[in-house]
Amino acid sequence: MAGTRSAAGGMDNSITALLTQLSERNRDAEARLIPQIHEEFSRVAGHYVKRDWSMARAWLKGELSSQP
């Protein structure tokens, strides 16, 4: 029985070590990817803001010019 517990304990340690390693890799990947995602989102969001502002400005200009 002692050998079984030892083997299970070794397996638990291996699983814990693997999970720790995966967690560290995940944190490393997040540290690299989040700034890139944020930059891309900002670029895309800025594009839509500019487009929407251009459309709103054109609409407002049309509304003001049709006033008597």
C-alpha cells in the first residue's frame, strides 16, 4: 500500500507541476497577446468612430442646409 500511495503522490506532483507550467505559459501568452489585441481593437474602433462621425457630420450639414 505504501508503494501505491507513493506512486499516486508522485502522479499528483506531476499533475501539479504540469498545471503550474501550463498556467505560467498562459500568463506569458496573455502578457504578449493582450497589448496586441488592445492595439488592434483601438485601431478598428477608431476607424468606426471616424466613419460614424463623418456620416453624422454629413447628415447634420444636410439638415442645416435644408432649413429656411
